[in-house]
Amino acid sequence: MGVHFLLVAHLLIVVEMLAWACLPGEYKTNNICCPMCDKGRFVKAHCTLESSSSTCVLCGPSTYMDHANGLTECFRCKDCDLGAGLVAKLNCTFTSNTVCECTAGQFCQKEDCDLCRDHTQCPPGQYVKKPGTPRMDTVCEKCPPGHYSKEKNSAECSPWTKGNWNNGWTTRYRLFFTSTRKRTSRSRQ
Ligand SMILES: *[C@@H]1O[C@H](CO)[C@@H](O)[C@H](O)[C@H]1NC(C)=O
């Protein structure tokens, strides 16, 4: 009998909800259905039994509304925290919130970032496999065998020139340089 009572009560609530549901594009206030305001606007005055239209007003400065609504104020636009390294990628509009992103050279993997970090610097002996973005750190990789990089953040590694017959000048220069150095160090002894 208890279960039966609960079922009936539940059914009554559902019936009541259906009876009181407003049409799509409407919202309920003071037990009447009013037309929603478009995005970019908020409800300045609810509709009444006498006047069937809501009074809608454009969002004020630094506020936005991104969906049709029955709300009496717009949402405050997010500020990008410069101290955390964030700047506006997209400014706030009447219909959309500010989108912040990390400044150049920094990144943050979190969607709603609270602190940007510096991109990793690839040391000599490595190269930049994937440049960093505002959402991703730099990906560094070791130079493959027989290759080197002298500068940090090198875009690529260069092959050692030893035995490279296509580059005769470099080979001759290297041989000359090596023999000069040997002679100098020997003469110093
Ligand atoms: C955002 O607005 C500021 C000032 O109104 C402007 O300097 C800046 O360039 C804008 N940023 C974007 C991403 O549109």
C-alpha cells in the first residue's frame, strides 16, 4: 500500500509538471509563462497577465549572455589574469565570454587556466620536435646518432661532416683545423 501511495504521488507530480511546463522559448515566472529574451539580452521586466511580452535589454558593459534566457542580469565577463601570464585571445562580446590564453613563450594545459608556465628550452644536442603552443609545452628530442645541434631550440640537427665527400671544403677545413691544433699543442709542450 505504501508503494502504491508513492507511485500515485509521483504520478501527480509528473502530471503537475507537464501542466505547468512552458513552451520551448518560454520561461515560467510568477506562475505564468513569459517569452525568453534572446542571447545578448536579459529580462528587464517579466511579462504579466496584461502584457504578454517580456521587456528585454542589451547586456551592459563587461557582461554577456550566451543563450536565450529568463534571467534578470547578464553574466560578468572573465578578466584574463596578466600576472598569471594570461591575455585575451577573444574579447568578451554581448553574447560570449572572454577567452584567455597564455602569452607567447608560455603554456597551460588546463582549459580554464590559472597559471601559465614557460615553454621548455631544448638544450644543445637536442632539437625542437614540436614547437610549444599556448596549450602545449615544447617537445624536444635528442639528435639522432651522427648528428649535433649547437644552439638551444635548434629546429634541426646537422650531420657530422666527417667522411662527407660531397662537402670537400668542410672536410679540408676540418683536416686543416685539426692538424693546426695538433701542431700548436705539440709546440706548446
Ligand atoms: C581586445 O580589446 C582590446 C581593447 O579594447 C584590444 O586592444 C585588443 O586588441 C582586443 N583583443 C582581441 C583579441 O581582439
